[in-house]
Amino acid sequence: MGKQNYEEYWKLTVEYTDINEDNFIGTLKIIVNFIDKHSEENYTSKLFQKLQDEVFEKFPKVDYGSVRKSINQFVKLGFVNFQLKSYHLDAVNFLEATTDRKRKFIFSKIFYTNSSFNRSVTKDSSKREINFLIKTLENVGKLHKSDIEALMLVDIETIDKGYLTLDELILAKQDAQKIDFKIRKYNQVGYLFNFLGKLDDVVFVKKELYFKEDAKRIFGEEIKEDKKVRDPYLHRLYKIQLKEESCNEIQDGVCMVEKLAYPVLIASHIKPFIRCNDNEAYDVNNGILLSKNIDSLFDLGYITFDDSGKILFAEKLDENVRESVSEYKLDKKFLNKKRLEYMNFHRNEVFEKRFKYA
């Protein structure tokens, strides 16, 4: 089997995780239009800066590092090529797709044929990790999530045949478990699982990836795809931690925003539970203790909080509702560094978006 370098892994880092959301589609459109406009120019750092400025103007970030991340993700996913020289022939078709179903099909083609996780605007890479993964799936029949984590450590350029055999996969998994790769790189692991779940003709069933045809043969026509289910005990522990934090910082059992002792309080996820990896799902920093009313507004993206705890309102929120909660804020005592990172995700990925699909 090819060698494994524990500092060289499939580095899939992304800013947006939903291919159907406005931020994803809108940022890609800016990049495609920019490449068309500057097609006769050679790449320079100044040219890249111009693109960053255009993206920042439309989709402001906390800093330009996040802007670069939002651009580079399209290079990694295969939509855009190194140094902004061109874009995938199907990128325009993706932008013009009128349904999520068609967009999913086009994404699958681009992701399979042209993605390269170690590639960026300023660094080229010829590795085709998803191509390697799918060919391994063809060879072994199914891939457990732990198998996929192990693949992320494999230097695919050292493997001429373009896939792992079952025996090689077992060895790779043992190596990944020895170094706790999933725990060390849980963000990248989570991103990969997320995008694999968007591919056509493959499906996760019981934490294993199959081709849909094989899954139907094994499990029947009515395939029950993996859906994220709350662990009741872990969720209780998660809520207890939030209650204890509220008690320590303010007083026993109160909403962290309204500071009222409602008989029922919600342990509300900042980054939605369905989009969390295992570590994020029950991380107390990914939660705030809220009343039912505040939780429903926050969960559906009608409100969010800035870094000082001030409530930000979606344009579609009723004016009377705004007035009724405008005096409240999330106490800064609860805004530690990690929680601010989750809140930044909420502002960019949930606020003024999630209620569209509720």
C-alpha cells in the first residue's frame, strides 16, 4: 500500500457546506464572471485581491482569510482551476440549474472529475481524491465512515492502480485509528462526509457508503438513508452543562438572553445539529440556553447575535416581534472564543436563510 504521511492528508476546508444556498451559488457566480472578465490577463496577486474585494463586497466576512477560504473551496471542489485560469465547463450549467435535483447531478460530475483537495488559487495539485475514493468503493463494495477517514491519510499518487484493496484498506484504517485521525481533523472529516452525501448514485446507510443500486439490492427499494439522530443521554448531559453555565454566570435556570426562569428552556444549537460532526454536536460551546420563543427565532434564522451579543434581525421578521425582543441581548459572559466561532457560522449559514426552507 502507498505510504501515509500523517501531516499530509486530504485537506478539504470549505466556507459553505450547502450547494443550494445563496452564499455558495452567489460566490461561484462572482468568480465565474470575474474569470470571464479577466480571461486575457495573467494571474497576479493583485488580480486575486480584486476578486477577493468583489466577493467581500457582496458577501462580507469577519476577515479576508474567510474570503480567501470561500474562493479556494471552489478550486478544491473542482469548479475553478489553479490561478483562476478557467472554470469547469459545467460550472455555468450548475449556476443555471433550475432545480436542486439538477444542481446535485452537475455537482456530482464536477466533484468526481475535477476536485483536488490540496489545490488552491495559488497552489496546484493533480490529485483526484474523490475519483480514488469512488474507485475504492467499486473495488470493495462498501465503505464505512471509518474506512473513508483512513483513505484521507493515503497518498494516492503512490498507488498506480488508483484504488485500495480490502486488505490495504484494513491496514490504512488501523493506522488512522492509532493516531486518532478523526478527532484531530474532525472538521475536514465532517466536510468530506457532507459532500459525499450530496453525490448522485451513492448513499450512506448505517454509516456505510454504497452505490444506490447495491444498497437497494441489500436493503430493499425503500432505502433508509442515514439521518443524524440525537443521542438522548449525550443531549441531556449537553443541556445540564448549559444550565450549570447559566447558574454559575447569572442565576439558576434562566434564559441566557431574556434572563428569565421559564419552566421550559431549550438547549439550542448554534451550528445546527444536523450539520454538526460528532464533536460539534454535543460541544457545550455550540449551545446557548434559550426560552422557546427566542429559540424558535434563532433556530429558524430570524435572529442571530453579533460578537458583542446584540440581537440582529432578519428583514422578514415582523416589526412587532422585533420590538418585543429588541431590549434583550446575549450576555457577553457566554461569548467565549469557541462560541464566537460557532456564532459566526450561524450568521453566515443560518441567519436569514434557514427559514426559507422551514
